Amino acid sequence: MLDIREPRLRPLAFDVNFGLEREALRVTANGRMAHTPHPFPADHPRIVRDFCENQTEINTRVWPTAKEAVEELKEINAEIRAAIAPQGERLWTNSNPPPIADESEVVPARFEGAFAGKSTYRNYLAAKYGKRLMAYCGIHVNFSFGERLIAAAEVDRGALYLHVAAQCVKWGWAIVALTAASPAGQYASVRCSERGYWNRFVPVLDFSSARAYAKSIARYVQDGLLVAPSELYYPVRLKPRGPNNLLTLAERGIDHIEIRCVDLNPLTGGLVDVRDVEFIHLFLLWCAAQERETLTAERQRESVAAFKAAARLDFDWTPVGELLERMDEFFSGSAGWPSRVLRVLAFEAEKVYRPEKRYARMEACHV
């Protein structure tokens, strides 16, 4: 447990790191799926393809502040827009894909040579989950505690991340509710709802150690429920210190936590409001200070159900308000916090008490 309110830790509350990933679809001028080849070289350091050929993915550098990470995201987004504009294309700013009359409009990304296995994997996903689902887009927030903060807290690095991840599983549905921005039918966020990115079973993970965590994922691969660890569609992931695989995770330990349930925000041009990223920072600090507990299989299943419920337009926001009140008390109860901390919490609380401020209810969210 790491309680940032402790006087010796408080000055290091912002000794953290952020990295952002953003998926977005290239579309034609009339809002249909683009079918031109990916316009960037395979070795581009920041722009890759995700599932389909027209799904660009941005991977920012690691930054010490949310603002700097979001600024780079904006810069790379502008680079993509400039590159595709001459061919009459633009980036779709919603997590939901544009109208797709037939799944043949969704073309899995084409890889050749040594990377042909990536195409095989995408064809597998298309057959299992359907191409339309794979075309949904989102934002992933990668977060790590700074080395000085971990050293000052005198906690085991792996144990800290496992504890925070477990707390994110327990409480992270609030992030879904506060960032949902892709309304359709009864949903505020289709991709986070029961119709979205979930496996056909509810995974139960072991947060007791990095090795146990890796093993709990590996058993689903061994049992044939997943073809690879990357097929685990879960709102929270722990990433290793080194190559992204389970062996590295088990042997080298945990490097950072990835929050995978943030929608593209059309109000920011299909990016993310920096205040939402800053809120995730505060939320993870709050999670780190909560009492340790073991999440039972039943509790984990209930949490997954809560994530899906938070993606509905008729979601009861009362628990979100209660959580924000607890966080407000947590941060306002100790002196020395920058005024922006409480402003960020107030920004999120406004969504609770003024429904018209929720992204999914704003007219501008409808493309």
C-alpha cells in the first residue's frame, strides 16, 4: 500500500509517467471505411495499424505529465490528418465505427514476410468475434509510478502494481462512466458494454504475484479459450519490464499499468480531454492507498458486470458520486495539493450532478 498523503510521499505525488495509445479509423469524405493502404511506413516509430488496414494507432512516448502526453498525441494526430487529407480522407472521431453495410468493408491489416503471423491472428479474431466489433476504437492510458516515489514509499514494486490493478478492477467502472463518449441505442459506450470488447468468458485473474498473474492468463491460452495473451479483453492490464509477453512479466516483473476503457472523445477531435487523464492519475493514487484485499472469483465477476453496466445510458450514477466524494475527501484532507487537483475532481463531479455534461449526452458527440 502507498498512501500519498504521508508527508514524506506527498512531494512525490507527481513523480509519475504517462503514455497514450489511440486507435482511429481512416474514412472517406462521405464517412465510409477507407480502403486505401496504410499511408505510413512499417517502421514508423509512433504510428502503426491495429486490427484493420484503415485503423491507425498512435503510440506516444513516455512523459512525466498528462499534459505532455496529450500534446504529443495531438501532434501525431495532426501528422496523420495531413498525410491522408490529399486523398480525401479524414479520421473518424468516435469510438463507434461509421456505418458498415457489410463486414467485407472491414479489411484486416495486411502484413507480409516475417510479420505474416499478425495477419493470421487478425483473421482469427475476425472469425471469432466478427470484423465489425474489431473496428471499434479507444484510448489506452499507460501509467507508472516514478522510481523515487516507489523508493520513498519503501514498497515492493510488483506488489504495488498488483494491488493497484486489483483496486482498478474493483472501482474502474467509474472511469467507464466518466469517459463514455460513443452513444448508440441504450449505450453510452458500446465498446465497453456487454456488446463490446469482452471475451466469451469472464476471466478470473490472480493478483498475488507477477508470476501468479501471468500464470492465470496463460491457463486460458492452455485451455484454448484464448489463442494468445493479447486476446484477453480486459479493462486493466499489467505490462512487463521488457518485451510484452507473459514470460517477461513473470521473470522481470511489472513496469506499468494500462487502463483500456477510455473512449475517443469527439469533443476533442477524437482524442482525450487532459483532465480525464489527470483524473486517472488521481484515481490510481487513491487506489494505491486503499486497504489490501484479495479479490475473489465472485468479486471479479461482479466487477466485470459493473464495467458493462457503467457503459449504459441508464446507469445509476450514485456510486460514481460516492466514489468522487471519497476521493475529494482523500485529497482535500491533506494540505499542499495544487488547486488543479481539486479542479479535476470538480470537473468529473460535474458529470455526476449535471447529466448534460456527460460526453455521451452531448449533442457534439453524435458524428
